[in-house]
Amino acid sequence: MADHARSAHLALLARAKTALAPDAGASDIADTIADLDAAMGRINQMPIPWGLPVHLAIISHGHGTNVAAAVSHKGLVEQVAVFCRSRWGEINDSRDPNRIDDPAVVRDYFNLHPEDQLLSRMEWIEPEVGYDRERLEIGNYLALSSCHVSWPTTVMIDEWMTREPSDRPLSIADTHYGWLICTIASSFGDPSAIPADLTDTLTFAQEKGCDYLILDRDAAATDRLPHFEW
């Protein structure tokens, strides 16, 4: 089965249906089973067995850049329309954007707000062999020198480690040479209980897209954070 397009899979299912008919020949059944095995093996190795169109939009505006993605143009327009409605007041249009359909909201917003720019296109994502079919969670971490937190903060962390995990202001574990800390804000207990220097290191890791921060005495330091002498 050389062709793995969506149409080929539909044709294979049709053949399987025919092969299951009472009057199907033994050779038809054997060939269909062989192709089914090949198709199952390919699906097992790939997140999608055929190319997938993805519609992308990049919105540049005064506060930064927004990116939207969808598997259909309609879905993409719906997402862009949400952005336009959230900033509708910037174009001095007295109409209620919630009463305007999505394409018109997008068209009128960008026509009346030339400072904001919308670029959209469609890309094809092709099947990729070797993805993690078990969907194991793999995250990013940042290792920083523990010199980026002060001595009083380390004393406070040591006190946290004597509490039950649910009573700590953040998810933290002792690594013997430092600490492993979850940077995801939703995992924090009371953010106001976290010292400012530790908050700065967590924010630094968050801005780099890291789910975890490792503070270690032997890790690298950065000039973009304060240094503390112990």
C-alpha cells in the first residue's frame, strides 16, 4: 500500500467491507488483511496518517503579536473575530460587534484599524514517523545558579520543605544541591508568600517557555538577574 492519502484509507475501508461479504474470495480477504496491517502499523507510528491542512493567522498590533491556528478557514476566522471583538472600541464603530458575523467583523476591524496587521496562510503538515504514541508528557526546564536567590530566601525555602506539599506556596522539591520548582502559575498557592527574588527567577524561566526551574549551586548564572552573596 504505497499511497497513504486519506482517499486511500477510505478505499481500504471499502475493500474491507467488501471482503467481509459472505461471497468474498480467500485471495481478496488475504490481500485486504495485509493492507489493513500495513495501514494499522503506519497509524501506530504517526499522529496522522495523511497530510493535514492548517490555517494560520498572525496578528500584529500595538501590544505585541497574536497567532491563531485552525484546521479550517472558517475556524481561523472565528478565532480572529474574537480578537477583533475584544478591541472593537479602538475603531470608533458604534455597531455591536456581537451582532455582526465573523467575516464582516474581521474585514471591518482591519479596514478601520490600519495600525493592526493581519497575515494569513495555509500550510500542510505532513505525517511524521516516530512520534510518542504513548503521549508521555515532556516539558522544558531551565537550570540557574542558586546565587540568584538570597540567603533569607533559602532559609524560607528550607522552612517550606518541612511542611506538607499542599501547604507550600509553590510546588518545590529538594535536589540535595538545590531545588526543582514548577513555574506554572496555576500550581502556586499564595503568590504573595513567594519572595521577590524567587519570583524574578520563576518569571525568567516562564518567559523562556520552561515549566520547571532548577536552582543549583553548580548551574550557570545570568547577568539578567540579580546575584546574591551567601
